Amino acid sequence: MVGLPDEEAWARDCLRAALPGCAVDQHDDNSEAGMYDLTITYRDGAIGAVEVTAAADRQQS
């Protein structure tokens, strides 16, 4: 499995802190196109998909 980019690891850690009792794990392993980034597994077994995006103004850099 490929490691998470920094922004996805940050989002994973934030979600883990915000959703105690839920598992938040990497989903996108680059094995195929179009995979979402993270999976949330809720206490009741329901699954959530997370796509991490970023917006940046290059002129502000």
C-alpha cells in the first residue's frame, strides 16, 4: 500500500479525532483509477467515503 500524502494524513487524523469509535483508514492504494481517499467505518458498520481536495492560490505562496 502506498503511503498517504500529507494532506490526506492530516484529514485522516482530524476525522479520527472528530469521530471517536469510528475507523478512518486509507482506501486509495493507487491500484486503480478513481478510488476515493479514505474510508470511514461507523460503529454500526455503515461505510463512508472521503475525497480530500485542496484549494490554493498560487499568488499567495
